[in-house]
Amino acid sequence: MTRVRYFAAAAEAAGTDAEERAEHSLLELRTAVVAEHPALADILPRCAVLVDGVRTDGDLSLDDAELIDVLPPFAGG
């Protein structure tokens, strides 16, 4: 199982700030979380995704991953 943490608007859209997931790839994870949390469909494509602390934009095996962070764009100031 991989722990997925959602931050800010992503947490609001998911209705939770964290959950345990069992998908085997980042593509499978993206598809599954949007199916379960439809409000993520608009924000997830704009989010930075970190797998064990490393930003990942493409697909990736999650078989050895422990932590995924979903970070929406933040307004700076």
C-alpha cells in the first residue's frame, strides 16, 4: 500500500488529506483517484506529484513507493 497525501485544493477536492492506495503505477493511481473523487478531475492535471519526494510528471511504477504527495499550484506572494 502507498500513502497518498493531498494538500490545499487537492485535499478539498478529494474530501480527505490522505488515504492508502494499492495501484501499481502512477497512471493507474491518477485514473482511480479521479474515478473515486470526481472533483479532482479539474485540479489533478495541474498538480505537482511527488513520489517519495521526487517530482514525477509521467507514468511510474509504484510497487516500491511509500509516499505520494499531490500538491496543487500555490499562489505566491
